[in-house]
Amino acid sequence: MTSKERIVKKSKSRRALQALAWFGGAVLYYALFSLLFDTPAEYELRHSTDRLKQEYKTLLAEYDSLAVVVDNVVERDRNIFAIMFDSEPYDFDSEYNNKRVELHESLLAKSNHEMSETLQSSLDDLEQKIAQLEESYNTLDEQLQQLGSMRNNVPSIQPVTNHELTLLTAAYGTLMHPFYRTLQEHQGVDYAIPEGTRIFATADGIVKEVKGKNSTSGVTVVIDHCNGYTTSYSHLQSVKVKRGRRVQRGDIIALSGNSGLSLAPHLHYEVRHNGMRVNPIHYFFMELTPDEYQRIMRIAQSGMQSFD
């Protein structure tokens, strides 16, 4: 190789090394620039995410604030319920807490944008519920003021001890008559209980009537609760109260029996409001939780034949 060829070869090698150095420097510069500075697209994306995070925090704070308001309104409603009906309020806390856990888990699976939309929807729902609860509270408060001491005159317990809810065997509605074998309106509820079982007044009132055995309903006690409500207790064995006597909720008024047109020992219980018969199961609210109410409705509806 001549001297000139060696010089040309060294020159080419030097240029190649210089080009490689420049390329490495450019790559290093781009890497450092990317680490220290955002591109316009990255800058916009980063700040868009920051805005979503801030919006999420704002909505979450507003959501928590509204949730506290809802809790306060619910607590007021529960207090009014307890005052009006002299009973323990229903337990809403467990169901409410379960729903909050489910909500939290579902939010974790969403993107920031989806969480923002979900929270906004939840806020709208909460605002509607607050308005409804406020209206409910005002209505209950008005009813409380109107009722005063008369709240004890609203039928609100079962006429027998029925902790397991299994004694109620025939519901209000169309059932098969045990003697005529035709479908007829059963305008009360039947409790299958042994003769001599204690029967309780379901609200304060005055004994309006005591019927003897010479009727299809047998020995019957009718109580006037002096507010449009009356209750009747039929097919009794014996009566412990007299006409005109004032009774209180829970007083023993009679013993159950099998008098009148009766298939077997039982109690037939009716509730009337302004002369119209209504479903007595709706008036067990003082001693039934929502779950127990649903259960006793299912039990009652499973019976296809009345006892009277």
C-alpha cells in the first residue's frame, strides 16, 4: 500500500469515527432532552392528566360532602321514625357501607376520565336523593305534628308473638274458601295458633264491639283507634276486655280459639282505614326489618287457602 493510499484510508477512518461520535452525541442529547424536557405532545398529555386528577379530587371532595349531607338527612328521618312509632329504626348502615365498597372497587378499574364521568353522575343522583329525602323529612315532620300523641293509635305490630314469622298462614287477597271451595276475597290474615294463645291489641284505642259465638267470625273483638283505623280479632276462645274499655298497644285482649266458621284453631286479624279493609302485613312495621317484611310476605303468599 502506498503512502497516499494509507493517508486516504486514515482520512476515511477519521471521518467514520467523527460521524459515529456525532451520532452517539445526538442520541445522548435526545435521551437527555427527553428526560429533562417534554415534547409538545407529551407536555399536553401530562397536563391533561394533571387536570383530570385535579378535577377528580374536586369531585371526590364534593361527593364526600354530599354523602355527609345524605347521612345527616337519613339520620333525621330515622329519628322521626323512632319518635312517631316508638320503635328502633331500621339498620341502613350495612347496606350503605357495602354499596360504598362496591363503588370504590368499580372506580379502581376505571380510567381518570371514566371516574370523572361516574362521579359527576353520582353527584347528580345524590342531589336528587337529597331533594327527595328533604321532602320526605318535611312530610314526616308534618305528620308528626299532626299526630302528636295519636302516633300510638296507628296499628303497627302483629297481634300474636311471631318471632319466627311462621305462624301467619293465609294472606290478604283472593284465596280458596275452606268450606265453599271457591275463590273468595280474604280480607285479613290468618295465624295458625293453638287455642288459648294470647292476643294483643296492635295499637291504642277503645274496645268498640265484642261479638259472641253466633256469627261466622265467632267470638270477635273490634277496637276503634280513634283516627280512622279499626282492628278486629276473630274466632276467639275468650275475651279479656269489655266494650268501652281503653286499651294500649301490647295489652292482652283475648285468647285465641276455634269459634264460628273456622277450619282449625286460628286467629283472623283485620285492619280497616276509614272503613276500607287494608292489608294488615303493611302494618307490622314496628317489629319487622325490611328483610323480615319481605320474608313474611313470601310466607303469606305461599298459602292458597284461608282458615275461615
